[in-house]
Amino acid sequence: MADHNATIGFESLSEVQVEAGKNCITRVYDFPDAVTAEIPAGALMSRNSDGELLEFEETVTGTVVGIGDGAVTAFNGVLGSMMPGSLSITDGVETFTDNGGGVLVSTGSGSGSVDYATGAWAVSFAAAPAAETSITADHDPSPCGVLKHVAEVGDTEAAVVVFGEVVTGQISVNGFAPTSDQLALLEAINIYPVG
């Protein structure tokens, strides 16, 4: 009988199989900056307003999107793709809330709109926000896909599964198993968790 190397228990599997089918489509996206902490394969990802790759966050709060000057009432910007019904913009006096249909409804008599695919928004306050007042936004980003391979420290881009079947047990959201709602978000963009 031949001798066998029994060191397999000491070896680690560096490649995690995220794709579950042969018909997956991946895209490569840039990170806004080089990765400073390893991101595991299977991590749920989203993109910022510049189209750059970020780890998915359930809700982004307190983003300063403008500064009042006491004269200007109209503000606009881009936050990146987001979930319908999730955007809220305020100057602390008047608040705009997303109705889920692209309209930002004001607590005053202002008006606003949002494009969920790009995250482009525009509001017109009933009264100009006071000078030096921060206008802030809260929103829920939408996922863009699942990280195909580990993103190592120093990486500036990564491949993301954007279509097809992925292994449910490999998906993570900031180190935790995804919720059923998060899995449904993936299905809404044609990524199907299986297994």
C-alpha cells in the first residue's frame, strides 16, 4: 500500500464557490478606494453614486446632500441606486418622504422626485433652508450583486455576480446570513439564491 499525504486537514480552500449554475453573468466594478479589510466571497454588494462598488448596507443615514444659504429652495443630487419607498430628505424643518412611486412627498408645500435606478433626486423646499443648515438624506441602497471572489486588502476592483444562481450558504451581509427580505432583493435583480 502506498503512503499518502495526510496534510489535507491543514490546507485551506481559498476559492469559495459562489456561482451555483453555469449561466451566471459577472461584471467587474472598481472600488472607490483600495480595499482596507478583506471582503469575503459571497458578500452582498451595492454601488455608490459614481457606480463604484461598496459592501451592501441596509440603510444609509445622515448623508449631507446640501447646505442651505437662506435663499435657494431647489436642491438635487445622486445617491446611487436605491430601494423604492426608502428615501427621506430633510433640512430639519421640512421633510420629503418617498412614496414608493418616484414622488417625494413634503410635510410642507414643497415637491420632489427620485429615480430609483440611478438615485437621482430633486426637491424644492417651500421655504429656503436657513444659512449653514445641513440638508440630509436617509435611504436604503439596492444590491447590485454578490462578490464572486474574496476582495483582498489593496484590491481596487472585483468581480460581482449580477445574474444567475448563487449558493445561498455563501451569501453574507456584513458577516451575517442574509434575511429573507435581502434574498428577495437579489431575486428582484435576477440573482437566484439556491441550495
